[in-house]
Amino acid sequence: MNFRRRQPDDEPEINLIPLIDVLLVILIFLAATTSFTRFNQIKVALPEAHADAAESDALSIAVSQEGLYALNGQLLSDNTVQDLAQALRAGAGAKEEAVLVINADAQASHESVVRVMEAARIAGISRVNFAAQSPP
């Protein structure tokens, strides 16, 4: 019996041509399905906030959930914009650059807060800040 042995120069070979073909098809598919649209965005210059302590001479108005207002701890009886503006003018006194800090309840209506902002505009107070509670 004559058994032939393999010759040492017979090594298995990996054919790369089918692999290149598959990769080329995937590349063509990705190029065809990719959208190259550019989204237009509005350019906005965002303000920077610093964690400075609140000014001691700032007017503080609190807005409750029920729509009641308190200026520097004193409950205001009337809730109209004109009455709020008059109270803000009296609270600001002769200060030229008065600062108003709005402390609104989380459940306060949007209308109540906008009413305070409108009253500040009528009273001539241009610096309005909102107080927020940081999470624990």
C-alpha cells in the first residue's frame, strides 16, 4: 500500500476577494442611505450665571399657589397689575437700579407670575430675578 503524504507546500489559503466585495457593497449601501442635510440652528448667546449671594436691598415678592402676593414679607391686599406696580414703586423708593426677586410656588399659575413681571415693567424695574431651590 502506497499512502501518499501531503506535501508541506500545500497550505490552506484565504481568499480575500469575496470579503472585499462584501465590504464594498456595505460601503455603497451606507453611502446611499446616509443623509447629508445640514440642520439650520438659531445662534443663541446664552447668558452666564454666577452663584453670588442675593443682594440685601433687593425687593422680594412671593407668589403663592392661590395667587396671593407678599412684598418683602407683607401680604398685598389687591392683586391687580396696577396695584402691584404701585406697591413695587413704593418698595423701590428712590433706588434707580432696583432688583426684584420673584419667589413663586411651584404650583403657582403662570398668570400670577406674568402679572408680577408686568407690574415690574410698569414700575420701571428692569432687573428681575427668579429664586429657585436647589435639589438636596
